[in-house]
Amino acid sequence: MTSAGINRVAASQEEVQQQLERILSSREFRLPERARRFLEFVVTETLAGRRDYLKAFTIAQAVFGRDAHFDAQQDPCVRIEAGRLRRELEHYYLTDGGADRIIITIPKGGYIPVFDVIGSADPADRVPPEQPDRPGLPGDDREKITTAADTDGLEQPDRRRRSLYWLLAAGVMLMLASAAALLQQLASPNTAPETATRTDKRPTIIVERFESGSDDRPAADVSRGMTDEIIEKLVRFNDIVVVTAIPRNNNIGKASSEPLYALQGSVRLEGNRLRSTARLVRRADAAVIWANNYDADMKVQGIPKTQASLAGDIAAAVARPFGVIFQTDTAAIAGNADAFSCVLSYYSYRSEMTVQAHEAAKSCLQQAVKETPADSNIVALLSLMHLDEFRFSYQLHRQSTAATLGIAKELAEHAVQLDPKNARALQALMLASFFGNDAAAALSAGAAAYASNPNDTEVAGEYGLRLSMSGEWDKGCMLISEAVGKNAGPRGYYEVGMALCAFMRGDTQAAELWSRMSDLNYNPMHRLVLLSILGALGKQQEAQEQVEWIRRKSPALIPNIRREVVSRLARTEDQKRFLAGIEAAGLPVQDGEAAKN
């Protein structure tokens, strides 16, 4: 039986061994010696019938020289190297290995290699398959690294090259197909479920190899490592497609015949300093739409961590929500009605925070969910739209009902079912759980979202807010500060979180400064934060100005202040501090029973 040119029969041990040698001797297989030993070890052990022993612990000892105290949760060396190895195998089969008959892959979820045969071999002449059915591994052996092969729409004209992507995408396609059935109530009866290989209009970025500032081996290794790290971090952003080569059929979605952008850069070593430049180029006219310089001292944390840190900064600058991609050429990208146009509508609405923008984005996302029910990102954003009707009700002139929150929670849960590692879906679940008074579930989902993509500034900022408001101010405020430092959007949104952080540690002067740096017109609750701070400072005249604004612009908030504060601040002492500032400002706070009526 064949699918996409792959015979579901096993290769002989001799053929696999020859293929392994061919890969290791290729100039296009560019990994260092340790990664080569990794590949050779897992292939050899599988051929010897010892695949069941291929756990992170075993590989760490045999390949990385770790001792019996190795802990995969504390030392992710095997997971990280496995991610790099998968990417390099993809590169090999797109270059030197494009015509090879034997495909060696290491499916995500474990470290057991799989061997497949390209061509029309007669199963009767082949050795019966002995390879595993690619099971997931429990505990510390579950792979957590996302690779560039997971992006949608990346196909090659050659059947042999397409087959590699079929192997890597097969598990994802099956998951999406099954999950789509759960959304039948959202899709019309005649709507066919979409798969991971559907036409995609997300902006596509080709990551070019970062240039080395010199010809010596250390600089070349660092430039290669930086490029790999940037790819690994960019692919975690579900709103974009990342490629490392332009497919010959130039068929990356209908919106463009080729990648819209190219990420380019260079690396040079100057003593202990690692200096890097990066730029995002619009390929249609070679216009540089973003550029920045980065400088780090490698003595502080070593070369690998320095590379990873700089790569994270570059990825966040390029692909973060409300960032470069979502501020450039949006009219051209969103020229037609498609799912990504709805993504742009969502970010536009979050920046404007108006009733009209909310209704437009919500309508677009509802239609997109019907047309692409298996798209976890779209379902997550629709969940956030419903959630905003609950948490931003005074700004959007909506009722904060339990039904609205329930819809947001159901959509968030479904988005996570569709893609358990989608940071945006986990963010939606975190917020729906938090406002549903389930702090434990909220922080659990938030931790998973942050682990999935720590460079997503919106995830980091929202998780930081939930940690802080749950009472973990030190940890939460650190994340909020990092998000603000990376220009997290919407503009002026996370500054109010910094104001709360300063207020709760007793630094009311800093709290006022941060509060005035926030967008006070974004949400009446931002005015309430400033009012509490001014009350604590004894600035009665300025506080009265805020009271008058609230009475004029958002009178419905006044009888519900206590309820809104209690729904956001979990600890009694935090609630008391905040409400005391409100009353000191001259605005009486109704008790709980009065606020309910």
C-alpha cells in the first residue's frame, strides 16, 4: 500500500545502514559530532531490535555522557538535540537526499527512528516491517520542540520530497481531522473539514542562513546555530509560516506565489562579545521594513544560551502579536476574505478596542470557524472575542453574563483539543478559567502556554497578569516587565499591570507614573486603577477628575466596583488595598450584596 509515493514496507537493515552512511557523509548534513552520534545511535539500536530502550535517559548516557542522576526535566539536552536533528534531516532530504529511496525520520513524540521506502518496490520482495507505529512516549520522553516542518502549505513538486512532509504531517492531519468532527455544531452540514495541508494565507517568512563575519570555524558554527535557533523559535508562532527554502512550485497559498518576507542577518565574534544584525525584507521590492542590532557578552551565560537569547529577541520582534508582521502591508495581506484576514481583524480590534471593531472581528472569526473548523488559532481567537465581552464589558457596552463566559470557555477547551501546544489556545483557556474563578486551572494553562512559546509577548504578559492577580506578584511582575520591555501590545495595555505591581509593593509614585503611561481610554478599569493610586497618594483634585470621567463615560461601573475588583484580585489583602484607595479618592464602594442588585 502506498501514500504520497511511500511504500508502507520496511527497508532492509543493509539499505538503512547505507542510507545512514550517506547522510552522515553529506556536506548538507551540517550538525556537529554529538548530533551525528545521536543519529547513528538511535538508528543502530533500532536495527538491533533495542528500540524500546531509546528513552531520553538512555540517550543522555550513551551520547551525551550524562551520569545516572540525569533528569530530563532539568536537563533538556536530548530534546533540544532531537529538534535540531529533525530539522537537519529535513534539510538533507530537500537537498542532497532529494532522490534517495530510503527516508529516515524521527517522529515527534519520541526518539525511535522510522524507515520508509520511496518508489514502487514489490512488497513480496521486501523484508516485513519491524518498525514501530510511532507511539508517543510518556513522561520525560515526550518531545517539546516544534520544527519548521510543522508549517502549513510547504510542498515540493517532486513526489520524493513531498513524501517527507507527508511523514512529518501525517499525525497532525489525523488529529485535525478527528477534532473537526467535534465542531460540527459550528460548521454547516455541507462544510468539509479542513486539514493541515489546506491553502494558507498566513504571511510566509523565509529564514536565510545568517552570514558569518569571518571565515573561522567558531564564527561559522555560531551563525549556523543562530539561524537554527531563530527558526525553532519562529515556528512556535501560529500566525505565520516559516520556510527555509522556496519550493520550486512556488505554491505557498493563494495570497502569494512566494514568501512575502525574508529574514536576513549576520553574526560576528569580537572577543567574548557576540554581535548580530537582523533585518526583515519585503521580497516584492527589497524594502527593509525592520532592522535591529544585538550585542551580548558570552561570558555571562555561554555561547548556546547567548544564541538562544538573541534568537528569541529576534523572533519576538518579528512575529509577536501587534508586531512588525501585523503592522506592515496588512491591506495587501488581507486583500481577500480568508482566515488570516480575520486574524488581522482581531489584532486591529484589540488595538482600537471599539464596539465597531469588535463586531467586525467577531463576525469574521465566526465565519472563519465555519469554513476552517479545525484551525485551533481561529477557534482560540473567537474564544477571546467572547471573553472580551465579559472582561471588557464596560468598554464594549455588553453584559457580563455567565453564558458569555461559558461560550468562551467551551471554545478555548476545543481550541486546546485541536492543538494542545497552541500557545494562543492555552492563553484563551487560561483567561476563561481565571474569570471563571478557577485560578488553579488558569495558572496551569498559563504555564503551558508560556512553555509552548515564551517569546510570544502577549502570552507572557497575560500569564504575568494572572500570576500577579493570583497573589504571585514577584513572578508575575517579572513577566509583565519583560513583556513591556519587548514592546508587547496593544500599546499601553501592559503598563497598567506594571502600575498594579508597583502599587501592591507600596511604591505609589512609580505606580502613578506607570498608570499614566497606560492607555487610560482603553478600558474604564484602567481609570479605576489610577483612581485607587491617586486616592492612596492623597491627590484629591486629580482623583476627582477621574471620578467625574467614570461617572460620565462608564456609570455602570460604579455600582459594580467591588465585584470587578474581587473577580480580578484573588487575595483579600490585595482587594482591601485597592478598594481603600478608591474610597480615599472620594468614591464610596458598595458592599457585595448591594453590588449584586
